[in-house]
Amino acid sequence: MKSGQHVKALALAAALASGAAVASAQDKEPIKFGLCFDLSKSYTFATPQVAQAAQDFAMYTNENGGIEGHPVEIIVRDHGNESQRGVECYEQLKREGVFIFNFMSTPVSISLLPRLMKDGNIMIQSAVGRGDAVDGEVFEWIFPVGPTYWQQAANDVAFIKSQMGGDLSEAKIGFIYLDYPFGQDPINLLNTLAEKEGFELELYPVPLPGTDQSAAWSKIRRDKPDYLISWMLAGQHVIASKEMRRNRFPIDRYLTVNWLNEVDIRNIGEEEAKGILRGTNVAGGQEIPIVKTMLDTYYANGKGSGPEILARDVYYNVGLAIQAAAQEAARLAIKENGWPLTPETMKAGYESIVDYDAYGLMAPVTVTPSDHGGSGKTRIEQWDGEKWVPLTDWISEYTDVVWDVIRESSSKYEQ
């Protein structure tokens, strides 16, 4: 049996064993997930893939008996990366009975967080949002399952340390970033690690929309940092690659945030991109059994939720991982507390997740009432001209430092 077919067979067997016949999922009240995404402005390099993956995974779940017999319904709306439109989307879907939301935007997630906290509704904040939201004792309704930007940045520093002989006391690390909340988010953590490890941290802000990076790269040429950690998005890495060539900065010392995908590599040039480094929160590629199942079951038969090319992108894997974890939380919630599913039981479901790896898409996570992240593990990969090659295992470093920063920040939150 092929690996993808094996995964599908196991899922179907589990559904049937729990008494959830395939047809019964259509007869019960649905579990609604509200995806208020930016589908028209800043995050369109990733949000279509994430939304498509969520829809595919819901279709797969429903065809295999639903969640404890209940079908999954994915409702997708566009907020254009505008906070007010995010509020409008949230309020509209709330009136329609939705209480599980994903905004897939750091600025919109940050602006909507107090509202969801006040209402007692669930926010899925994986891969975006404020880093201290993993503190479940403060942010009770927010679930950034997986690594936050803060932990990813800490893991990046740990990797650089390993590459420099285990000593950063003479090192100079640059941080080039989009000068708005997403890019600024790791700075406090990086400053803390610089003080701890003794390295010199140089900051290189890039004004929105990120197309003019010349001033930052002129300063990088003068400063000559040993490594650059980059908190930019998609096509901005393509522009950075041109600046690296112009300013003679080695591409194998450029370590990007997870928002760099196959499209960006092709735009840089597969050979030109050779050596570039990426921190990632999910495993990429199409040989992962659940991804292969989606391709073989739906896309090979013209039944996917969107273009097949988007299902062959690492951001599609991100979307599968996020939706799989959310559906696992719902399954645990209903199994332990029965129907109806409520915000309170969904919260308890999330906090019952133990060693869950989303079908091998991410490092295993264990979510608790105090830790809504679950692991903080990422890995460093390098492009070899044809594919991404892992340079590390899944790692979670400086966790004590990260949690000190988390608690210091979350203690200042006032609802």
C-alpha cells in the first residue's frame, strides 16, 4: 500500500472505529472555522495556499467521517490586511455562529486579540502574531501552536553559534527586517540574546513595502556582519538576493524567517539561490504521506480546492499543519466533553494535545494551559540548488531566555 493510501486508510479506520460512519458527518451540526485572511494585499504570497490546504483537509476529514461524526466547514473571507476589515469579518462570522478564528496576519491578529480575549473566542495564531501569546495563563483564548517568531529567532542564533565554534563573543549578527510589527517582533528577544552571548547586534530596518533596500545593504556592506537574520517576506528576499550580489555579501550567511518558498527560489534562480538558509516550522516537500494523500486523492482527479501548483508549496504544508492541529483539538474536545462544541471545550481540547506532529508535518507539540505553543521547535535548512537540505534536527534552544522574555512581556498585557 502506498504511504498516502496508508494514511487515508488509517484515518478512515479510526473514524469507523469511533462509530462515525462516513455518511453521518453530513447529518450533524458542523464545526465552523473562520479564516479571515489577507487575500488581496500583503500576504497573498502565502494565504491562498494556507486557505486551500484548510479546505482540502476539511474535505478529507468529512469524507472520512468528520470529527466525531460532525462535518468541518471552512469559511474564508478577505480582510486585505486591514484591522477594521478584520473586525468586520470577525463580527459577521461571530453572528453566524463561528467561534474559532484564524487571521493569518501579524498586524490584524494583534489588533483583534483583545476583542477575542474579551469575547472568550478562540484565535488560532500559528506562524503569526505576538510572541508572548504562548503564555496561556495570560492569553487564555489564543493558540499559537508551534514555534513563535521569538523561538524561531532564538533557534537561528543557536544555529549561528554552532557555525562559529560555539562562541559568539566576537561575532557580529545583523538583523534585516521590515519596519512594521511583523519585522520588529523579534528585536527584544535578539537584544536579550546579544546581551547573554556577547555578540554585537546590528539592526537594518527596511521601509514598507520592502522594495527599496539599498540603504540597509549599503550599511551592511560597511558593517560586514558575520551572519544576517532576515525578517522579510517572499519577493523581498528576491530583492535582497540582488543586493547581496551587488554588495558582495555571501548568500550562505543569509538566514531567512520561514516566509521563503519555492516561488521565491525560482525568482532568485535555483542556482543563484544555492546556499541560502531558511528557518522553518514545517517539513516541506510532497513526499510527506498526508501531502501525498491530498495530491493522489484530490489533485490527481481534478478535485482539489484550488490550483495544484499551490499544493506543491511549503505554505500549503503550513496550512495543513495548522488545520490538522485545530481539528485534533476539536476531536479531543468532543471526545472528552461531548457535543455541543463550545469555546470552553475547544480551549480544553487544545490544552489536551500531547506529542502531536500533524501527520509528520511538524515537530511534535504538547499544549498545556500554561504553554499554548507546545514546543517551539524549528529547523534550519539550506538550498542546495535543487532542494532544501536540513542542517539541523528540530531544535528548541534558549527556551529559558525565551520564556523570561515571554513572561516579562505578557505581564504587561492589560485587557
